[in-house]
Amino acid sequence: MQKKRRFNLREQGEILRYLLAFTQGYRRYFALSMLLMLIASTIAAYLPIIVQRYIDEVLAPGRANLRLTLGVACVYIGLELVRSTMGYVQDYLFKLASEGSVAKMRNRLYRKLGQMNMAYFHTTPNGEVVSRITNDTETIKEFWNVFLSFFDGLTNAIMIGFAMVSLSARISWVFMAFVPLVLILIYTYQKTSTLVYQRMRDALAQVNARLSESIGGMRVIQHFNQEERMAAEFEAIDAHYVDARIRMFKMNALLLNPAVNLIQQVVLATVILLFGYLLTHGHALEVGLVYAFTSYAQSFFSPIAQMMDSLSQYQDALVAGHRGMNLLADERLEPKQAPDALDVAMDGSLTMRDLSFSYDGVTPVLEDIHLTGEAGEMLAFVGHTGAGKSTLINLLMRFYEFETGEILYDGRSIRAYTKESLRSQLSFVQQDSFMFYGNFYDNIRLNGAYSDEEVEAAAKFSGAHDFISNLPEGYQTMISEGGTSLSAGQKQLVSIARAVLRQTPILIFDEATANIDSQTEQQIQESLGQIRQKHTLIVIAHRLSTIKDADQIFVLEHGKIIESGQHDALIAQEGTYYDMYRLQSLQGQTMG
């Protein structure tokens, strides 16, 4: 969690520049909206003067008549209609621009997520990531309303100030004397509110993270009767969020609108006392002037009260904007390819030289990996849990950057291929396959230009066709998000169909048959055998019986290759591979 701190003026300026950068393309709407608001504020400041002059120059001297009164009323109503129309157009243009700029920001943040490396997603809860893209950007939308309120309040206060000075400079100073008190309130709020809003944003991110985790793991929660414990933990996290909200409400109630309203009433009382003093000391006092200044007492401070209320949203937007800035500035990006990387077709050979890797830069996960595989070979990696097998696959897929050594495809560094070229020539089948919301055609082709017939052929190859065709709507059946409506084995068959459909030179299987029944596994093994001459197969296997025909088997232990060779040769060595194979054979006999 980020350390909670206040934003100084320089940091606030950086955040505002970050937010304003997304207004490009919408600035003319913002500018026109503010121009209309300026005109509307001028009209609003002038309206009380019309009434004041009518009272003092028409009613008081007894010059009123129907024609003159109707004329004044028509002018007043006409200006009010113009002001209301401008207010509507101004509000529409401003909302249009704010929605567009926030959508631009949301899209930019989403694109940045696509550039992050896997370490970011492994260390950042899903709910917090979602909060960055949804809750925080919605908060930024409120920032534009804050900006609008500030501009509205400022222009109203300035225009009303000029109007009051034009009527009576002496009485106007009563209003101006209280402005420093409002500025002190703003400064105090700025000093105390950032921590409160940062605490609230962090608490909301924790709520989202726990909710996302619970939804994804609901099967495990129910299986182990953890509903009450998880509910209690969620309630504790939610209570932390509610507490943060209550702190915000207390602060806002003390320093925002109520405080300004109090100042407004004090000013009004002071103006009334001043008028009374002038009357009791023999000064002539026009009734219209009394009306104008009592009206301005409301009009002058109401925009300021709105500005003060907007400060709460401003502080919230600062925190949300800072989080967005941090995401865009986060350097945990996916590995970079060489500047002169090319889009080159592969044959499928693989070489690793002196390859070492560590997730944290301290504890080695892979050390001094050396191997060579020719195109069309089947390379298998085995080892106990934590040996480094999946990490090796992550490096082959270019999900992580390695510290030392080389990975070469067809003798070319993995960095010498463009990212698009590299990923388009590698098919990856994970142990835990992810399904997107959509039908089976969509999930297998993944927006690729493949016909329905090609999709079905790939599904037949993987063994997925049988269960798909038995569904009421067949390939048009909708799959729930994450594939919760499918078994683990069914999801793996669909994932294998994805890989086979693309006919890439290299196919990578990360224990892809772990959740498949023996009959389907045998079918897949036979199918894979048919394409080995055209494709290089890289397999992480738990069941050693599935890799007996591999051209090379590499045994990993603590990140190092301790044995390598074909099945029969490794069995003859009676080393680690022999022990693993014999143990699995004994387990199979026991289960049989």
C-alpha cells in the first residue's frame, strides 16, 4: 500500500497537468462552456441591479406605470431566459468534454495494463487493478465538475464584487473583509483532506480486491466451509472503508458548506446592522440598495460554498489522479525487444545458453541452463514442484526478462524478433486455461481469421468436439466468464484447440493434460505425434508416461538441469528421473 502523504503544490501541479493532457481534442468544448458561463455570471450579477434601479428610480419617486413596469419585467425575464439557455448549453458541452476526456484516460490506462509484465499482475490484487480503471476514472470525471464549480464560483464572485462596488464601495468592504476567512478555510481543508481521501481510496481498493478474490474463489470457500470467516473478514475491511468515509463526512461537515453558510449569515447580519446604523445616524438609504445587497449576500457566498464543497471532490480526484499517474509511470513493463527486431518466420529450433533468472533479483530460480532442441523435436521438462519448470516457460514466452544468458529461436536471439512475430509463432497451453465470455467459436479462434470449419477441425484434433457438439447449441453455446460453466478438463481441450488452430512452429504445453481423463489424453498424445515433424513441442509434464517418446527429457531441480536424455537412457541411469518414474508406476499400480 502506498504511504499516505499530503500533496504539495508542485505535486498538485503535476497531477493537474496529467489530467489536462487528456483534454486534447475536447478543449474547444471546455473553452466555449466557460465562455458561456462567464456571460451567464455577468447576467446573474446584473439582474439585482435592474430590480434595485426599478425600486429606487421608478417606484420610490412614484413614476411607475404599467408600460414601464412591463418593460422592466420583460427585460428581466428575457435576460433570465438567456442565462438559463446558456446554462443548459454550457452544461451539455462541459459534460460532453468531460466524458470524452475520461474515456480517453480509461482507454490509455487499459492499454498500459496490456504492456505490464506478469510480475505486476502477480503482486497487484485484481480488485485494485479494476479500481484503477473504473472507480478512479469515475472520480476524475467528478474533477471536471470541480473545475466547473471553481470557475463558476470564481466568475460569480468577481462579477458580483464588481456589481457591489458599482453600487456602494463602502458597503462592499463588509463582504471583502470576510474573504480572507474563506481562504483560511480553503487552506486548512487542503492541509487535512488529502490524507483522509487517500485513506478512503486505499480502503475502497481493498474492498474491491477482497470482493474479486472471493468471487473467483467461491468454490473453495464453500468447499472448506469458509463462508463465515470470509464474511467476517470482508465486514472488517468494509468497516475500515466506512470509517474512512465517516472521517471524510466529519471533515466536510466542519470545513465546507456549513462553515461558509455560517460566514454568509454573519455577513448578512453585519450588512443589516450597517444599514440600521446608517439610518439611525441620519443617512439617506435607498430601498433598492438594501434589496441589492441582501440579495448579493446570498449570491456572493453561495458560489463560494459550492467551491468549498467541490474541494472534497478535488482532493478525491488528486488521489485518484496520482494513482493513475503511478500506473502510467510504472516501469514493470513486459520485456522490450531489440530496436532492430524483425518479423522473421521460425523453423522451430531452440537453444538456451547460460540462462539464469530470479524474480526478486536475489533468489535464483533458474541457474546456468544449457540445452539445444532441433525443429520438430519434442522437448520435455520434468521436476518436483518449485523446480523452475513453469518459470522456464514464462521466459520462453517472453513474459519476463532474464538477467543473464541467451534464448535463441533458430539461432536468433529471442529479443531479435518483434513481439508480434514472436507471439504469433508460439502457441501456449496452460494448466489453468482461461475462457472469455462468448461462444466456442469465439473462444477458439480468439478473433483470428479462421473459418468455422477450421475451428471445428482443431476441436476434433484436441478432443473438444465431442462434448461441444453434444451441447444443445453446439459451438454457439455461450461460455461464462472464466469458463466456470466448464470442467477443468473441458477448458484444457478448448485451449489445446486454440493452439492447434494456429499451426505455429512451436507448441508449448504447461502440464496441459493434467486434468484430462486417460482416454482423451491418449487421443491427444496420438494427435501430437502426428504433427511432431512440423512442430517443435515443448512440454512440462507431471505424468511421465506422457513423455516417454520425447526426443529429449530435461530433469530440473532447484532451477538447474541435473539430468537429460531420452526416457530409456534416463531410466538406465537410475537417477532422479528413474525414482520419479518408478514412484508414479507404483502409484498407478496401487490405484489400479
